[in-house]
Amino acid sequence: MMAAMEVTAVDPRDQTWELDQPRYRVYFHDAVGATDEHEVMRADVGQVIAWAEAQRGERAYMLYICVPRDGLGLVRLAGVDPNAAAPSVSSPPCRSGTEQEP
């Protein structure tokens, strides 16, 4: 079960970079564990979700945004990994480089 959504106000001046044209990855998972992976470019997140929904059939899917920083990283935007043994730990709040964790 997912925790309740939490929303807080932010100061947008703490942002140090952004991606204007991100790449996305969509991983489809079928009932027997086979996967089919795709990278999507030149689209916004709504278009990618619509494409994934149209392609999924009976498969589950996970949607990631690619983050090219110190190698390629992925941030999950939608879906649940059917191979995960337990729910993943939620990420800490976004913080600027000047704030310290408690």
C-alpha cells in the first residue's frame, strides 16, 4: 500500500539544472517475466504514457525518465516493478546543495 501523497510549497530558486527535452524509458513486463524495453525521445510525458498504454496489452509497464548525470540514471515516473520483492524506499525530499539532512 502506498503512503498518502504529501504536497509542500517550494522555492524554485534552488534548482541548478533542468532537461528541456528528456528521454524516457518504458519497460514492459509480461506474466512470465519477459521484458521489452524502449527509449522514447521528442515527446512529453503525457504522450509517452499514452503510447505505453496503447502498447501494453496484458503487460504491466514502468516508465522512467533518463537522467544523464554521472552515467545514466533512471527515475521512475509510473508503474511498479513486478520483480521487486518489497516496495522500494521512497526518496528523500528534493534539497538544494546548501541544506543539510536532519
